[in-house]
Amino acid sequence: MDQLDSDPLFQSIQAPNNFQPQPDLRLPSSRSQPDCRLEAEVKDCIAARKVQKADREKLRRDRLNDQFTELGNAL
């Protein structure tokens, strides 16, 4: 371990001991009003994922149907 401590590369990648996380300035400081915008974004994100999943599933089914058609033609 002493070898690593003396290695300049290791020293340059070590995290400093005085790390202080910065506050997230994007969030409102007062929570007195519900933030409907964030809830709507979450719902939109979930809906978008469901649509993407349905699209991927349809492509998968179409590809399988094409493969079954080719197999049927080969037999």
C-alpha cells in the first residue's frame, strides 16, 4: 500500500478529503406548494417507456413472423 501512496498517478486520482457536495439548485427551496410539473414529467417518462416497449415488442413479433414464414416456405 505504501507503494501506491508514493505513486503520483495514484495521488492524482484519489478523491480529496475536503469534498463538499454542492446543493442542487434545480429544486425549489420551499415545498409549500406541490410540484405538479415534476409529477407530470415522471408520468410522461413512464408513458414514453411503455410506448417504446410496445414498439420493441411489435418489432420482435414481426421478426418472428417473418422467420416462421421463411421456415414454412422452406418446408
